[in-house]
Amino acid sequence: MSSSPHPTADLIVLIHGWSCRASDWDATLSALASSAALPKCLAIELPGHGQHEHLPWSDWSIAGLARFVVDQLPESATIQLVGHSMGGCVALEAAAQLGERARQVILVDTFSLPYGDMDTATIDSIETPFREDFVAAMAYLVDNTTPSTLDSHTRDWIKTRMSGAAPEKMLPIWHNLLRWSPDSAFSRIQCPIHAINGEHIAPAAQDRCAPFVKARVLAGCHHFLQFEQPERFRQALLALLNEGQTPPGWQ
């Protein structure tokens, strides 16, 4: 991994999480657009999600979704990648595919599950409820990944958006994601990797990421940082996009 302190690039690409949408980044995009120092920003809608729910696609692996992202990018452009949750996994794979064109990866609470460190029984216990009752399992997931301080309207809005995705598209992605390991991507990425995390990253994930990722915690947040504390999250993201600065007040 490069230690370059200057991650400036031609384009900033934001990637949403599993069963989420590109429009989750709308408020963040508005904030980034107000900074004259930053390049153009683009939020990508992944296959099977949002407006791309019916987009023809067959490779529901994390690496396959990363290839979709890379294919949307201008040829030869240099890129900073920002990914929330599963979007961070996709961002890592995309950065590995981009090689020297990737200038920085910013993970937003990506390792809320310890990818690469879960045994078969654990994976099955996470995956099975979604196959049995997708909507109920999604509600349980959101309830357990948002802080008690989050207002009920926002929590219900997240549940509705995520549970409204097509299970026949989401379940194959979920199957691959739970079995995905970051190790191959980490070994190939040539740019700095930063993380803006909530307070609940598992120790196993912290240990696996430590040699490759410079991580900080946004205190008081859980998984949906951009909705839980949007202004603090935007300030933290802007600081990292602006020459990789460490935002003030981080743990």
C-alpha cells in the first residue's frame, strides 16, 4: 500500500451499501460539490439496486460488482473511491482492479461484519433469516446497526428502502459477500486506504485491517454514519478527501 499523502484524483466515486441506493449519497454529494478544491463526484448505482434493479447482470460477486464500477469510469481517469458497508468491499476490489489509477479508498463502516474471519456456522446464522423472511430480517438488521438515539422516522426510512430491494437480486450478493475476504484486494491495492467507522467494528476485523487501513472512529455512530450524524460525517469525509487530512475530534 502506498503511503503517499496526496490522494488527489480526477474523480471521486461513491458506492452505496448492500440493498441500498446511489441516492443515499445525495446529501453528501451536495456537501462535496460545495468544495471548490475537490474534483467531480459520482455516485454509482450498483446492478440489482435502485434504478438499476432490472439492469441485465449475472455476476453477483463482490469482484463482479467492482468490474461494473470500473467499467463506468472514464478511461485513464484517476479515482478516489468511497464505499459504505458492502460498497467499501466493492471499492477495495475496484481499487485492486484500477491499479495505479486508484489514488485513495475510504471505507465507511465497511467491516461491521468481520469478512474473512467468519466460520460456516456463523455465516449460515446470518444468511438464513434473509432467505426465510427478507423483510423481517432486514428490519432486525437495521434495528441492530443503528443507535438508540436515531429518530424513529429515519430508522423506518432505512428499513423501508432496504427491505424494498428485490430479494432475488440481493440474496446472491449477500451469499457472496458473507464469504468474501479482503486479503486479495489488500495485497494488490497500491494507494492509501482510510476508514471512517462507527463504534462497533469487531476486534477480528480491526486486526485483519490494521496492516492496510488507517481507521478512525466517529464517536456515537453505529453503521449508517451518513444518516446518524450527517454533518460530522461530511466533515470527516471532506477532511480525508482533502489531501488525506485527519479530521479533528476523532478517536
